Amino acid sequence: MTGHVEWFGKCDNREVQENLLSNLKEIAELSHSYFKNVRPVKYFNQTFKGRIIIEGELFDAPVECSHLDKITQLVLKDNVDIILQEDFQIGEEDPFKDQQELFIANEVNLYGLEFCLFDPRDLDTDDRISIVFASIDSCPSFNGLLVEVRDRKKCLQSTNSIIKDADWFLVEPFRILRYYCEHWTEELLGYIKYFYIPNLNYRACGCKLLSDGDLPGYDRFLKRVSEFGGKEAESKVLNMLKEELKNEINSWSESPS
């Protein structure tokens, strides 16, 4: 299984959002400076309109919002043989399917950034790191949720007809690692959690260097922060992340492919 990290959290304080994004901009521009072809960092500060589908897993509590319509689907469980599923005819409950909740909105405000993490191996993977805050006017249960934004082109690639018809699809952010920058990603998310979004959770699955489960390496990160100490810890950790990213890129650039 390909290793990946996913993260989810919520922050509806615009001042905190701005401070976080201002510092992440430095990391994003550093990463993009390594690409041969100029790849701009993607910034969000606008209202998206149209048919917007929102992944139900973004919510950690029942959603009560007049601006959202809920759809519940039955979807095939992971690792289930499709032939077995098609042969099942007994009973009303299908043991091979799970319920999936999707929400539909006509208008969502998005604020944040998305950048590509430079990988010298140039693999065909989703290399985006998304820190984008979503909100809907008069919908407090939604405001400040971290999302990854998939555009119309991505929606058309979906096998789900509801998503395929969407203009935008908002999902839980994640990144495929494949051994590269695993500890660095862990430290980046620890930095975001410690200094900006205390309720941020992140989870590793199938990684070589990270333990599966919630908050991999966060205890180790807290120890490093305590070593910096003082009011300058935030800027010191930011500089550490930038230096370690440079070292990681240089190390993998020198490694045989």
C-alpha cells in the first residue's frame, strides 16, 4: 500500500489563518523554486460558486445548515471482490457496502494556499499540500474547515456520478509520500498544530518511517520545540523546516533513482 498522510482540523479565526499562511508562503515558495518550469503557488481568497460537493468525512459532528443538502450513498467497501458483491442477494443490508455522506452547496468561501512539494524523483503522484479554509455564510458548523479543492477536471475523473457532475469537490487533505519527506511532513503538520490549529489531527498510513495512526511523531516534535524555547520558538521552527526541506531535496537529488 502506498504510504500517505491525511490531516483534518478547523480554525475560523482569520488572524490566526493569516499568520499561518504568511509563514507557509515561505515554505511554498522555497519548494517551488526547485521546479525547472515555473509552477506558481496557488492562493485562494474568493467565493466559489456552482455545484459544489463536500465530503462528509470533513465533519466530526452532525451538520445542521440550511445551505447544505445531504446525500447518503452506498459505496463498495475497500478490498471487496466486486464479483462477490454482485452475487450477494440475501437480506436488505449489504455487508459489502458502506454508507457515504456527501453534501451539496451552491457557494463556498475559500481562503488559503496550495503548493507542490518538490520531489527530485519526479514521480507521477499527487504532490500537493493544501492548507485551505472553507466557510459558508451563516453556517458555523462548516466555517474554518481545512479542505483540499478538486476542480472540474478532477471531478470528471471520478467514477461517482454525483461527483462527476460537480464543478468543485471539497475533500479531506492528504499527500502520498512514498518514503520522501515523511519526517519533514510530520514536522510541518506538528508545527501547524502546535502554533496555529490545536485541534488539527493527522494520520499516517502505510509509511516506511512513520508509525501508522494519529499524530505520528508529535511527541518528538514537542521535544524539539522545547529545546528552542522562548518567544522565538515559532520562527526558529519555521527556519528549521526550511533548512530541513533543502537538505531533504539535496539528499534525494544525489541518491541514485
